[in-house]
Amino acid sequence: MMSVKEQEAIRKLMVFLQEWDSAHKVARSRILDNFIESNNGKTEPELELEFSQGASLFLARLTAWLRMTYMYNTCLNKLLKSIGIFLSAASGCRYLIEFLEIGGVLILLEILGLNHLKEEDKRESVKLLQLVADAGRKYKELICESYGVRSLTEFLATSNSAEAQEDVQVLLDSLGRSNPKYQNQVYKGLIAVLLCASPRAQQLALQTLRGMQDVVGDVPSVLVEPVLGVLCSVHLEVQYEAVQLLKALMAHEVRPALLKGLVALLTPPRKKAFTFCDETTKALCLREPVLMYIQQAAAAKAIGVLAKESAEVAEELIQLKVVHGLMVAVGNLDHLASQRHASISLEYFVHTFPFVEEYVKKALGHTLFQHFMDSPETWYTKMDPVQAEELASNIVDIPRDMARMQS
């Protein structure tokens, strides 16, 4: 027989559950506040003690209310936080299973795609998905099988909350590890994010892609164009992460395609740089040619970084006519950053490969070449239009096998 104390505990539980069942929105909101304040961080045994071994009865009510109301934002944030107390409880695996059995993962993913819901509610949903993923490989697979990668990458690309985007990055990184069945799906999903308009999302996607290089094995060729594409970003943090990813990709089969693409970016079509957005605002905006120049400058900088990292890469770049491309960029009077980065990278090739020095000296002439050698970071500022045009239209053509012979 149950003791008097046990009977009293059960009675209190039944009263509490009846109070919840009969309560309206305001009263339930108050109950959730009290629950969160009193039970945050508790373990499964502690929650069971709190609810007289009937904690699952309350969890079932929470999940049922979530299923009925998540589309209407009814106490959604508090509801998700309350469910999170159960899912994060130490030794509380059964709570997780109970939540999954009612389709919890699908609900959380659907929340991410509802435009009328608040960002903080969506972030809370991501946190719960992280708790699911932390439970092990089969739970990561469940998220991916539920089209989770698509939902998460779309949210990463469109979210206005930096904190929520960072939470999504952590989750995607988790889904991409110890999850061999779906790691390539995660990788390709992150590649798609590079095409979005959010610089923060691009930055986080680039970081995550770089971290996944050791686990993905073969890198898909579809990565080449998006990675080179983000080099036209006006945000330096995006460019930085792109260069770091390029460094990591030099050990993979996509290296030749990436190097060829970088060299091609040094010689964009020569067009008028600026145009007005419209007749009403007359606002000067970045148009395609200007973005090409930003991309040109970033490519010149990346080439210097990659060449200094590996003599083998430097030789491949020379074979791809990088010297010609760098000289074209130095002659771009419309974009100072292109001139600066190209000049600094060109200096490395000149100092490292004597035959490059010979070709560049011949192309520049003795006087201009001496200015270049004396001050590679500033010499281009003293260049006149005629000299710039000579550089932009240079025909330097180093034989493809010259770098291999000299090394």
C-alpha cells in the first residue's frame, strides 16, 4: 500500500494537471513561468520527484499543446523552453523518445519556416533540435530524414538574428559529423547558403565548410563557383573566411579548378564602373562591374596567400598565367585595392622565381620596374594612365613548363 505521503503527492499532481487542463492561455503562461523558474537544470530523477513519478504526464500535455498551437504563437517561447527542460534533463532519454513519438522534430522544423513567428521562438526551436542531435547518430539521421538540412540552411540564410544563425551553425556542424549517411547532404546544403544575400550566413557557412573538410572526403566540384563568387562580397569577414576555406581546399581534387578560377578573376571585362540605381533616388550603388573589381582584388590577395603557403601551388599558378593576370589588376586605375593586392602578390612571384623577375622587368621597363621593386605597396599610385594601360593590356606569356623547370 502507498504511504500517506505518497498519496498526498499523487493528489497534488492530479490537482496540478487538472489546473493545467482547465486553464486558459494567461493561466497556462503563468504555470509555465513557474515551471521554468523552479525546474531549469533538473535531472530526470529530480523531475520525477517533483511530479511524483508522473513527469511524463505533464510533458505529454506540453507536447499536445505545442502540436495544437505552434502555428499561432501561443506562449510558444515558454512552451519550447519548458519542453527543453525535459529534453536536457540528465538521464532523461525517455523524455526525448516521448517527444519524438508525437512528431516533435517535424514540428520544430516547421516552426523555422513560419514567417510570422518571432526569431527568438525559432532560436528556441533550434536549441531543442540541438538537444535531439546531441543524443546520438540515429537522432541526427532522424533530423536529416525529416528534411532538416533544407529547413536549417534556409533559416540560416534568411534569419535576421545573429544569435539564431550561430545556433544553426553549431547544429549543422553537429549534423555534419559522426553522421556518414547524411554528411554530404549537410555539406551541399552549406554550399547553397553561399549564394544567399546574408553576409553573416555566408561567413558561418564558410567556417562550417572548412571545419568539415576532414570528414567529407571528396569535395564536389559544385563548390568551386560559389566559393569564388563570395569573393565579390564587400564584407571583409566573408572574404577572409573564403580565403581560409580556399587554403583548406588546396589539399583536394578541386584545386586545379579553383586556381584556374582565381586567375580568371584577375582579368574581368573592362566596363564602366558606376551607374545610378534609379531616376528617383539617384543613389550611387554597387553594380556588376564594381563587384567584379572587388572580386578581382580579393582574388589577387587570395593568390598571394595560397602561393606563399605552397611552392607547388605557386608553380601551378604561374603555369595558369597568373603573372599576366596580376599585371592586369595592377593596371586597374578604377580600383585601388586591386592594384595594391595584385602588386603585393606579384612581388612574391618576382622575388621567388628569377624567371618571373625577368619577364616582369621586360614588360615594365627599367624605371617602372625599379619603382615596383623599391615600394611594391605604393608604386602604382604614381603610375600615369599610359603606364596603367600598358599593364592592363600586357602580353606577358611565361611558358607553361618554365616554373617546373626552374623549381
